[in-house]
Amino acid sequence: MVTNRYEICKQQMESKLRERIDFTREVSDEEIQDIIDDLILGDGNKYVLTLEERKSLAKEIFYDVRRLGILQELVDAEDITEIMINGAGNIFYEKQGELYQWDKSFESREKLEDVIQQIVSKCNRTVNEASPIVDARLGDGSRVNIVLSPIALNGPVVTIRRFPENPITMEQLIAFHSITAEAAEFLKKLVMAGYNIFISGGTGSGKTTFLNALSHYIPNTERIITIEDSAELQIRGIPNLVSLETRNANTEGVKEISIRDLIKASLRMRPDRIVVGEVRGAEAIDMLQALNTGHDGSLSTGHANSAKDMLARLETMVLMGMELPLPAVRAQIASGVDIIVHLGRLRDGTRKVLEITEITGYEQGEIQTQRLYCFEETGEKEGRILGALQKEKELLHKQKLSAAGLCEL
């Protein structure tokens, strides 16, 4: 049980630690730990701390100074996928698809704000009352969204989406029953042959995870450019890989660099494929132009409720970036996007591929599609939804498969 004596000791030790750190040079974790051990050795007797309290104190002070304070315990837990901080006093986390409220909280709003500034400073971002919303990332690649007052009424809100240290593979997704082996093999050949694939789904449906898994099938002889708001893709095994990340404008006159800017810049880098982490606005027109100018095999994700809804959202996003007649927009989408893979999170918390749809063309003012695979639910067992992707139709456009020598499906 943490006592008031313990808290007083902790506060005084942190104050002494900061006084002893030489901020004019880079200080290693080992040096920090040595100073903490020295302080505990001296003040531990003064405050009559037990051995367990001394161990706990050393860890908490180190986490406060060099890590993310009390959040570090959650960040280090491999089975926690999401951390949600609603002000200093309310922390929630997701574990195996279930939400739990944590029994720990920040000592004060100021402590939480210190952690926030520590996060954003490490990836050259700024967040304050003048610019209260920012996307950032942790050192391990976890995605962080931060909202401060006056936008967040109940105190700073931080949402951390954690990703496994080793990206989840398609084989693991098959083992999790997120996709069938047949459908995975089908998508593997499409990626290798250079089909342009869009991954759609709702929040938390596993779009980024699935994009990472698909990227493993990209031939390692190609040059890949990745473009993201906040770098979180974990593409491995591609030696000729360039990763680009947007930059926010700030009050010091630093100019914003948007997804649109990066897509335009990437076209001058001689890419074989362009991977855009997420398309959510006017950059859709630039992405489509890239898809229609010879960059086959490009991948991206977007928020939508179905494959059909993703097409409608793409139309809207293109029109946000350029005033074009709707038929021209639809024709661009139909010629640029080959396949839409739609993911969903079911009521039992599992994430699955729900639909694989082919864009077959553009006729009479409408984008033509056909559903190739669809998830069919067959029942429930012990709270888990049973079912699998069922093949409905054969791929119509096999030209790219044929050119790659993969036309036998």
C-alpha cells in the first residue's frame, strides 16, 4: 500500500534527481539509474522504506523521468492493444478485445501534461492550447493521438494504439481465423502481380495490421515509398524502402508538409509502388493520379462501412481536392483501384476480412464491381462467432496475373 510517506519521499527524490542531472549533455539511462540508486540508498533509511518500497520507488522515478510515468507498465505489456487516458484520473485499456479500467491514475494533470510533452517532443511535434490536436508516435512505433483543452473538456485525452514488436503475418491471421488460407493465397498473388489494393474498414478493424501483412508479398527487388501521417507501418524485407512522414505547421513558422505534398514528392523518387498509410481527404486525388500513371501494386487504407461505401467516400475525398465532374472522378477510381478488401470488427471483438471486391470497370456513369469473397456467419460457440470467407465469383481482370506468370488461381 503506497503511503503518504512514500509519496513525499518520491517527490523529494525526483526533485533531487533533476537537480543532479546535467542537462547540457546527453545522459544515459544507466547514469540516471545510478543516481536514483544513490538517492534511494541515502533517503531510504531516512523515510524507513521497506525493500519492496525501494524497488517500486526506483522503477517509478525512472519511468517518470525517462519513460512515460505510470503508463510505461501498460506500454510494456505485450497483450495490451490500446490505452485510453481520459484526463489524469481515468485510464482504460484494451486487452484481448475487452475494455478494462485501470486502478492507477496520474498524480495530477501536470504529470499527464509532462508525459504528453515528452511524447510529442521525441517526434518533433507540437501540442498546446493554440494547436490542441496532434498525432504522434512512441519509440516502438505505437500510434498516439492527443487532444488538449479547450477542446477536451475533462482534461488531456491521450489514445495510444499499440502494435506488436514483430508485425503480424498473414499466416498468423489465418491461424486467428481472420482470413482463410485460400483467400490469403489469392491476395498474395494479386500483390505480387501488381494489383492496386485498397483496404477499408471501421476504426479498430485492423487495417494497418492487414496492410503490413499484405506488404510481405511485395517483391524485395522493388523500390517502395511509404507515406503516413504518423509512421506506424512495419514493412520488412524491402532493402529499397523510403519512409515519409507528414509535418504539422507550428507557431515558429515551420511550414506544414501534408500527405498531398508527400505523394507529389514521391512521384519524383522513381517508386515502383506507393503505400499510403491512410487516405482521408483531398490527397485521394493525388493517390488516384499515382495509381493511374504506372505505379501498379500500390496499397492504401481508408475508413468505410463496406466496400461500396469506400468507393463513395473516395468520390467525396477526391472532390475535396479538386473540382471535377463526378463521371470523371468515378472513371479515375475505376481505372486506378483494382481490389477493395473490407475488414470488420465483429460483436465478439474479433477482426475479420468480411469482403473482397473487384472493381470491374465504369459503365453508364457508375463504377462496376463484383464481390469475389464474402464472410458468411454460421453460428456462435462459447461467445465466439463462427464462419469463414466464401468464394462467390472468379476474378474478371487477369491481365496483370498473366503478365506476372501467375494467372493460374
